[in-house]
Amino acid sequence: MNDLPQEATDVLSGVSRWAVVCGDSLEVMRQLPDGCVDAVVTDPPYGIGYKSGNATGGKWASVRHSGVKILGDDEPFDPSPLLAFNVPTVLWGANFYSDRLPGGGGFVWDKREGIEEMEFNRSDAELAYFSESKTVKTFRHLWHGLCRKTEVGKHLHPTQKPVALMEWCIKQCKLPDGATIIDPYAGSGSTGVAAVQMGYRFLGIEREPAYV
């Protein structure tokens, strides 16, 4: 681990509970020693450029996040470096790169809990790949524009996930006490908050200094 940032080394050696490294996820992951990660839970760039919404010009063009460029989102996403850890793996946005994923199960995040009858121009749900199952499980948690069940007003990232969702994902992994969870696309840090609150160690990687 000599080439790793010190904060990452501290997590992997048990000195620290958590750290977020500012850097390229692929470069940092190449430096990780074998067997140091117990689970991957992440929401990677999907590779679709995020051209959504007729009025806003896309999630990345919002007032809060103007000027932020998500590197790699303008090309197809390759999940193979994450799958190479060969540990329980949760990858959100899996429907956008399903042709690159091996067999497995999945998660459905139903974002319209309690407002199912209302009509919106956004997706009703999001999909994730889960390596440890052949079944599909559903998590219901309201998170639709300004309508949120939790973290109301905390718009920290255009693709921010609820901490409650990430806690649920981690529970599905059935990890031992003291396990280390990695999120190579940390974003708003929801996975990290969930992991630490649940008593696990966490290593996040994020390229954008503002989010780190």
C-alpha cells in the first residue's frame, strides 16, 4: 500500500474508520492490495450524458451544480474493474450498461412511495445490479424532485441517493462485523454515511474536489 494516499492506507489498516480520497477511481483501485475490500456499493456514471428534463437542460445544468463535469459520463460505462474485486457488489444505473454485466439479481428503488397516482416526467424508479442473488428486491422510499421522505432540502449532488437506500443495500450484502466497503464514485457520500452509521469501515473515491 506504499503508493496509496495515506488516508486510504489508514482505513485499510484499521487506523481510521473512513476516508474519502480525491482522485481517479481507476488509478486508486489499481493500487489497492488484493482482498482489502469486502463489498462495493456505488452509483457510477452511467454513460448517457445526463440529458434529461425539458426545462433544465439536464441534471448537471441545475443552479446548484452548474459547471460540474462528470468525467466518463460521455462514454459507455465499463463495470469490469468493480466486478474484479469479486465481493458483494451493488451497482446503480445498471439498466444503462446491462449488456456488460454478468448474471445476478437486482434492486428496484421505487421513488414514488405515497404519491403513486401522481404523474411526473421523471422515472418512477431506479435499477441496480446485485452480484449475490438471482432475485429482484424492491425498496420503497419517496424521493421525487422536491418530494422527499428524508434529507429534505439537502440537495448535495445531482444523482444523490438517500442514506436510507444505501443502508438497505448494505444490509443485503450480509457483511461480517468490521467489513470494509468501497464506493469508487462517492458523490454526495451517502454510501459512506450509511456504512459508518452501520459500524463498517468505508473508503470513498471522488474526482470532483467540491464533493470531496
